[in-house]
Amino acid sequence: MLRLTFIILTSFLFFGCKKNAPSDCTKDQYAYEFFSSSKIDTLKVDQRLFFQINPGNDIVFSYTHTGPDCKSIVDEEYVDKLIFKVPATSNSFFYENTQLTDAMCLFIKLAFWTNGAFRVSSGYVKGTKVSATKWNVQINVDIGGSVGRIVINKSFTPH
């Protein structure tokens, strides 16, 4: 009897697992961009902060992480977006902790429901202009919550 139970359990485990089943989810996507001659405009809606990038006099850097989208799961999609600005005449920059406010460093998690953006005030962003079409940027900021810390060392290119 014990042997029969073992065989049945082993069969369930073996045949119950999907082997090499294709995922119905898209992969995470990342974008590292900058917007020349731009600015960050903010808007409060129902006490929630939102932002958008518009034409202006600064350079705006944007990091976007688009999470996976699974056909079999409803409303799990999300987008994390971090932006900040530097003067258009800059060839390099470094903003740390309270200086991030001067750079308008903002983060938002867009999902089925969002509480709006918030101002980032812990960590640093720094970068060096390599050419008109490339900036080397390091980001190490504490977002908290489910995101935690964002750490990036990437080349940003024009949008």
C-alpha cells in the first residue's frame, strides 16, 4: 500500500509540472532617455502630484521601467518612472540628498491605481556628457516602498 501511494504521488508531481511551458508574459522593458530643451511641469489632482515633460530650457533625464504584462493576469501591469532636470549648459552634474529637490527629482509608480508622484530626497544622481547624443548617468536613490532603491549606471540617449 505504501508503495502504491509513493507511485501515485510521484506521478502527480511528474505530470503535474509544466515543462518548458512558454510564458504568456512580456519581458520587463527599460528606457534611459534625455530630453533636450525641456522642463518638468507638475500638477496636483486630488492632492496627488503628477508630472509631464514639456518644451523648456533644461535637459530632462527619464528612466522608465515597464513591468511584465501577462495575458493570464488582469491589472498586474505597472510602470516605474524617475525623472530629473539639469541646466541645458551642463557638461556634468551631481545632486545629492536635499539637492535632488533642486533637480526636481520625481518618482511615480503607474499601475491600476496610483497615489501620484513624490519628490525624491535620498541618494544621488550624477552624470557626464559624452556627446550631443550620449550622457553617462549614475542613479542611486531610495524610493522606499515596494521599489526600494533604484541603482542605475547607464548611457542615456535622446528621446
